[in-house]
Amino acid sequence: MGVIEIRDLQVMAIVGLLPEEREREQPLSIDIDLHRDIAQAAESDNLVFSTDYAEVLDFVVDLVRVGNFFLLETLAERLSAVILDFDQYLTAVTVVVRKLRPPVPHVVNTIGVRAHRVR
């Protein structure tokens, strides 16, 4: 088994409950772990035996931009479900979604949610 890691995909999107979060996009950072058998891909050096992360990125960006979610929990769960369905060879998916500038009156770098799904 192996993990294909996608780190710090940055997307502008509408996510949140506050009025200002509903009116303008804010920056999100997304991490994705794609769990799958990588032995055949490693042995053959052929993408056909792996998961094409470029396709996953396109799919994720499209969903995040049009989703218009209220909660990070909803976005993380939706992403993990659709990514797992994206490739039948994935055994599990972990998605972390973070707000890079959370609207809170405290000094904090990010606020995020992690969702994990297993086939």
C-alpha cells in the first residue's frame, strides 16, 4: 500500500456562516491523501496503474468553487466521498480543509476539518 499526497492546494471559495463569508470568497488550503496499492505503478513506471493526481486536482477545484458550503465539515466530507468514488482502486481518502484567514478575533493561523473515508 501507498499514499499519494497532495499538499496545500489553495482555492478561493465561498465557505462559512457569517454574512461577510457569504459575500466574498476566502482562501482555503486543502490536503488530500489517496490511499492505494502503488506496487504495480512503481514496478511499471506507468501512470495507468496509479491515480492521476492532476485529474483529482481539477475535480476538487471545480467542486470547491461551485459548492458554496456553509461548513468546512460539509466540504471535507463531500470531497472525501466524491474522491473515493473517483477511482475504484482507492482504498481510503483523507481530506483536510483549512481556512487560511478564519474570521475570529484571535491569533490563529488556520482553522480546519479532517475527513477520512475507507472503502
